[in-house]
Amino acid sequence: MWRCAILFTCVSLFFSCEEYPVLKDETTNLKKPGHFPSIEFPEGNEPTKLRIELGRMLFYDNRLSADNSTNCSSCHVLSSAFTDGKKISAGLSSRSGKRNAPTLTNLAWMPYFMMEGGVPTLELQALAPLHDSLEMGFNMMLAIDKLRKDEKLVALARAAYQRDTIDPYVVTRALAAFQRSFISGDSRYDRFTFQDMKNQLNEQEILGMNLFFSDRTNCSTCHSGVFFSDFGFHNIGLYEFYTDNGRERVTYKLEDIGKFKTPTLRNVELTAPYMHDGSIATLEEVVEFYNSGGHPHANRDSLMQPLALNETEKKDIVAFLKSLTDWNFVQNKALLPLEE
């Protein structure tokens, strides 16, 4: 953490000069938990200090929106694990969007993006909210026109990507480089499971964990692995009739109506409300929904069955889910805007 602070301080000092010096970049390693797999970086966007720093500046830059009122953090707030606490996120001019803001946790390992999986890379993902009329409501080339007037950004773009100036290539890749640093794997559950720190979970949380990973609930069939997601698409019977068809928007297959990507459960305590439309307010209500088996639908996953959990067992599962909160992650100052 202190190394990051030194880096960001140095960059700030560079930019405080009236004439911007030629910046020198260097590769960096993203710190990840030992129980996480290695990261496969796209060629040409391997992590460097200045690429991440440029992405950090752009993530919090209102100039990426049409009226200079909105940036990425408007819907993705660090203290809420990069969600915003709203049922449906609001974008440009307070326009209501289409969906609940997903957490931006551990994006470096995601095979595709958006809840229906319609975007194949993190580099491309930035284009979706920027051009969405309900989010940033802008055009990349018009945004570039504004950004090119900023000598700080231009100097960083040249050093980080060896481009003559800031351009769409730089913007999309720098944002992706920064967001790949959103790594969360230091919850009490992680310490208990992977560091043998048995004092990290209490009896209730252990009972909830055992239920979560049991054949009785099948929670871990979909919320699997260290990321608590199989990255698959499932219809959980949230509705009998869906107004948002989910995966079907990509595949055009009727059998995909109502299917959405399995969300991670890391930091789930902080990401309420839940579901693609924010229709369930609390973790307790989420557990109760799964306990009921969901609503009938032709595409409902066969795993969605009534669980017959009693009140104590439901509380145990909620307690376990709260042990997945990574407090160091949501207080990491290196992920906040650079202090002026």
C-alpha cells in the first residue's frame, strides 16, 4: 500500500509543474491473494504504474459524460464494493437506467461482461456506459476532444501507451488496466479457509458456511470457486414474466429468457439491493426467496427447489455471507480519486 502511495504522490508532483516532464513508466505486478489463479493480461495492456494511474483519473472524470455531470464512480462507489445502493442506477440528468449496478470486484478474471454476457473484454466494456443514452449519454470521439485539452492526461497517455495523444485506444485500455486492480480476496472467510486462521469465523458463520456448501442447498453449485461464481447464466425464477429478457438479448434463444450471469457473492453484505433489477432489498429476503424455490417459469433452473430451511438456518447463511466482506478492499485509498 505504501508503495502505491509513493507512486501517486510522485505523479502528483510531476503534474504540479508548469511544464510537464517526460514521464517514465514501469511494469508492475497486481497484488493478488495466493489462493487466486494467475491473471492473463491482454497483449498490449499488461499492467504498468502509469496505465493504472491514467485509468484511475479517467474512472473519476466527468468529462466522459455529455454534460460533465457523471463518471464511472457515479454508479460504482468503492465503499459499497463499487455499487451504488440504488435499485436502478441513475445516469445522465438523473435519468433512470435499466438495471441495478453490479459490483466491480475481481474483474481481471471475468470471461465476459454485462449481466447477459454481451461484452467479451474489459477493454470493450467501457464503451457501453459511455454511449448509453441513460448512462453517460455521450460519444467517444466527442469525449476525446475534451480530454485532449488536458495536458496531464496527454502526457500520461504518451508515457503509458506510446501514443501521440489520448485517443479511444488509450481510454478503453487505461480504464481496463485500473479496473483490473480491483482485487478482493481478504475476507474473514478467506483467512479462515486459506490461511488457517480458525478464530475468524464464529459458530453461527461456520454453520452457515456448511449449509452454503452442502448438497442440501446447492448454493455453491452456481456460486462456486474462489470468485463465488460459475460465470454461467441461470434463470432463478425471479418472475413468471420477465420485462428484461437477460441472456436472450444476446442469443435470441427463447430458452435464455430470464437468464442472467451468476454474480459474485464477495462483499455481498455491501451491495444491496439485489438481483438484476434491485427488486430484493436485503440479504435476509434473498435467502427467503431461494428458500421458497422461486416462481414458476419454463426456463427456471432445475436447481431452484424449495429448501425447507428453518429460521435459524436462514440466519446462519446470512451470517456466513457477511463473512465474505473484504473491509481492506472497500477502504483502499489507491482505488479512490487522486487527492489534489
